[in-house]
Amino acid sequence: MARQGRRGLPILLLLLADNGTVVARRKASDAAHDVVPRDGTLCRLTLRDILCKTAPQVHRLRFALPTVASGEPACCGGAGAGIVHVMIRAPAVFNQSERIAPYSASLDGDGSFSIVVKIYPGEPPAYAAVSAHLGSLPVGEYAHVPSIRAQDWRRDAARVGMLCFGVGLVECLHPAEALLAAGAQVRIINAARRRSDLILLPRLRALLSSHPASLSVLHRLSRPEGGRGAEAGGGDGAGEA
């Protein structure tokens, strides 16, 4: 759903859901409550890439889909790919069984998907942290993914503003790429604490290089080095992203 901002610029606020399921055959709302992994809901971690080394760290994780996965979630009335979310459940410990969290994901087209996770160190019993479990999961081990589903989004906007916080940039990039390819004007405000906390800059630079006239990126920093609260992402071109 988009809201008209100043000068008629739509601000992307909410994505409309059109749910499907890849790994789980039942409704995502039912599958998410499975504590014991069912057949076809275990995904093997194949790659860990640390995007941000300052605490809390940000990791990009790639998982292999099980062989029984049925493909991309049904979405969007055939108009295109939706924004994919995966539900990941950590093992129950200290009588805490509801260790489950959703993450935005990208289907990589080779039987795998990737997520970007901010790793918070708290573990049970103090915290029911799924991110801490993912942060310590060895490559080659399996995560319990009860469901994978997709959300639809507005594809007919000619001018779109996106406000992205931290790892929330992941969810903005797929719509931004599709809208730019369709000729839309896209403005991204990318918020983070420090410059060192900014992630996926190579992907933003590639977008700026491909769409210099229709994309602008402003990095807004709440704790900037040197006291500057904002940095232009366009500037002298893609190198400033």
C-alpha cells in the first residue's frame, strides 16, 4: 500500500499479502506452529558471509532448499515475483518453545535462498533469540523452516519513496529493482547508526550505475562519525552509495 507524500510522491509503507507456501504444504499460519520439524522443512546452511563486523553483526546466510520444495510461492496473480518471507524456528530450550521469527529472503534460482540477519547475542533463558541461534549455526547444519510465503506489492507506481531501516533494506531492493526496470522514479532513504553499519552497498552502487537519472539514495545516520547526519548516495555517481 502506498501513501501520497509531498508533491504527490508515493511513500511505500505496507505490502499487501498474497500468501503461498514452498516448503510447507499446509497454510503458513498452521505450519509456523510445528515444533517438531516435518519432512521437507529442514534447510541446510551452505554459506555464511559477514556483512557488518561491528556489534551487533550482520550476516548473510544461504540455505539449500529441500528436494521436495515445490518452487516459488504462488503470488501476485502471475504478475511477477512477490517479496519472500521465511519463518525460521530455533530449537526449544529452557521450556521456551516459541523461538520463531520471520525473515525477508531472496530465492537464488539454484535451489537455495538467502537471508540477511542482525545477530543479537542473547540466548535463553534471558532471551528467546532466533538470531543468536542462526549466528552460531555451523555451515553444513540444518535450520527448521516451517514455511516460506510471498507478499504482493504495488507494481504500477511511477514515483516511489522507500524508507529502509538497517537490514530492512533487503526487503526494499527487489521492488526497487523491478520498479526501476519498468521506468519508475525511486527515492531511497537508507537509515543506519553509523556508516560502518550500512550493508549491501555494492548492490546499491550497481543500481545507481544502471539508473543514474531515476534512482537516488540518501544514507541517514543517527550516530555518524564526524557529526554528519546524512550522506548522499548519488553525489558523483555510484561510488558514493
